Amino acid sequence: MYTNFLITNRIRAALATHLPRVEETIEPEKLPIGAKKIGEEITEVLEYNPSSIFVRKIIRPKYIVPEEQRIVIGSLPSLPIPKGNAGAGLLSQILVNKFGYHLPFYRQQQIFKSQGVILSEATICGWFNASTRLLVPLYDCLQKQLLQSNYLQIDESPIGVQGYS
């Protein structure tokens, strides 16, 4: 037998204490002269601020040295993809979205579009491929380390393929 019962005095769970707090103070519009503060009402609301995409503008002033008839300019910091226009933060976000959150590129493309950045799927794929090539030395090092180990824990459960099980 199912019984409905009324729960009274529900207690809402406190919001996580490790989250940063952004304080917003709202004063009364018309505060009478001589009013004294006697306390505060505090309401905590959980908010979300999506990660931001920005353009890193690298300015390198050029100087001319008249005596030597040459131009001097600061060297450009190395970029993950030579002659590319994607920073390390953006490339790592694409990789994390792909492997960590299992987001296909078309869905990542939609997310970027909702943030006002139009990227073709081919561009995202190109950045992905170039980024994974950068990780080959790390892969090789990990593989070497694993093969030197005396004991590996691997899931070798067979997975049937249609028609080949």
C-alpha cells in the first residue's frame, strides 16, 4: 500500500562552502534620514558563468636602428601550433571536451557558436589533430613506463562485434 504524507519544515541543503562568493549589496531605494542598520537578510543563489573565450592580442613594437639600418622587434612567444591562431587554453579545452566529456566536434562547434565564436568543424578537427601530435612524446614516455612495469591492470573483456562474435 502506498501512502502519501506531507513533509513539513523541509531544510534546504547549504550551498558548497568551497565555491567563491560574489557579494551584491542591494540598498533600499529611499532610505529615510536617521535610519540605522539593524541586521541583514542574506540569500545565497547558485549561479553559473560559462567559461569565456577571449582574444589574446600580442603587441610587439617595432623599432628602427638608424645607424645600422635595421628593424628590431621582440620575438613572438611560441604557440602550440606554429603559425596557428589557437592558444594552449583553447586547444586543451577542445581535448578535454572530446575525451573528458565525450563531446563530438559538431557539439563543441555549437557551444562555441553560442558564445559568439564561429569555428568550422574542419578548423576544430585540424586543431585537434595538431594537438594530438604534440602529445606523441608524452604517449611514448607513458608506453615505455607501462611496458617496464611488472604488473598491469587491464580490462580485457571481449566485446562482440556484429557478425564476428
